[in-house]
Amino acid sequence: MTETTKANIVLVDDDKFLLDMYSMKFQQQNYNVHAFLSAREALESLRHGLDPQVILFDLTMPECDGFTFLQVIRDEKLVPNAIKIALSNQSTDAEKDKIKSLGADQFIVKATMIPSEVVNTVDIALLAHKSA
């Protein structure tokens, strides 16, 4: 990371269009982005030493959904200090409760925020995390 880079961020979403869009928005705000089209790819990189400050992930993905992804991160004690944010269009209270119980710090409903608002939410989460 350079001095102008805010943080390393991992983005995980099986929708390439959304992944590219969020990657671009975060890169424009000086984040070092690691984008993955599957949770399995992201997990492999985390297991091999990728150390992000933020992980932003979708809940609905084939093979390995966001719940399983978060469970593996917790069980394998991968990046325990990373801020974990679920980004999904699912928004039931049961899903929010489950994702929080698995260690997510926040839950963002995609349809309620434009990408720049998601970036702002991550900025605020990082500032809060640093001052905690």
C-alpha cells in the first residue's frame, strides 16, 4: 500500500458487472482492490496471505454463499481484524441476524445505496475501526 492508498479491500460478488463497477468506484477513491467472482477464490487468496482491512461480499453466490464464506473466515481465523460487510439484496431480519452472528460488522442492502454511498460507508467504517 502506498501512502495515498486508503486500504486494501476485498470485493466478492458473482456478478461481474457489479464487481467491476464497485472495483472502479473504490479504485477512484484510492483503495487497493482485490476483486473475486467467487468466495472460493477469495478464500484461497486470504489463506495465502492476502490481508485486507475490509471485506465486502455478496450473500447470494453459487457454490459458496456469503454465509458459508463468513463461517469459513471465522472458523479458520482468517483476517480477524478486517471489517466484514455483507452487500446483498436479501434483507430479512433473519438473514441480517445470521450474518451478524457469523461476525459481519455491517449489512448493506444493495438496492438502497448507490456505489458512491457504499464507498462512503466503508470510509466511515474504517475511520471508526481505526479510532476504536
